[in-house]
Amino acid sequence: MTTLEFYTALSALWIALAWVPYILDRLAVRGLMGALGNYDPQAIPQSDWAQRAMRAHTVAVESFVAFAPLAVLAMIRLPEDGYPGLLALTYFIGIAAHYIIYCLGIPVLRTLAFALAAFSTLGLGLRVLGVY
């Protein structure tokens, strides 16, 4: 397994599991039936960190929609190039750090962590296009 494949898969797994903490908070705050019920604007609000976790998870999913196809294209077009693997590593670090920092409520670092992931995606896209 290449570095690109490994960190792309790790990013996907991270994003696939990132909903668990805020659902556990929902269970703790609203109880089982409240957590399993339909959307209710009058429901007991979740903890602040859990609301931030939900938003961070949404951002990660939206970001991965751009990153994943570029990673697949890099796997196909650039199988011997190590640079996409480095970009996959920095993407993973950025998106995982963004989630954790967002949950902690640290605004400036959150933006910088997301920027790392976003610029990794941009770099990967430029590499796939052969711009550099």
C-alpha cells in the first residue's frame, strides 16, 4: 500500500467515524428516544463542543468530496510519484486537527488546520493536472 493510498483511506475512516462523539453527546443530553427521534427545533440543545463537532464533521465530508477523486486520479496517473502521498498525509493531519481544534473551540488554529487540508487538496489537483 502506498502512502497516498494509506492516508486517503485513513482520512476516509476518520471522517466515517467522526460522527460518533456528537451522537454519544446527543444520547447523554437527550436520552435514547430523544437521540433517535426526528428533528425537533424544540429539542434540548447539545453541548457546545458537540455542536462544533457536527459542523467540523460536515466540513470534513465536504472537503473529502474534493480530495478523494484527486487522490484516485493520482493513484492512476502518478503511481510512482511520492509527492501525492505527502499531500495525503498533510490532508489527513489538517482535517483531523481541524476536527479536534474545532471541538475545543479554538478559532484561529481551526482555520489554519483547515487551510492545511485545503492547500493539500489544491496541491494534489495541480499535481494531477501536471501544473508542477
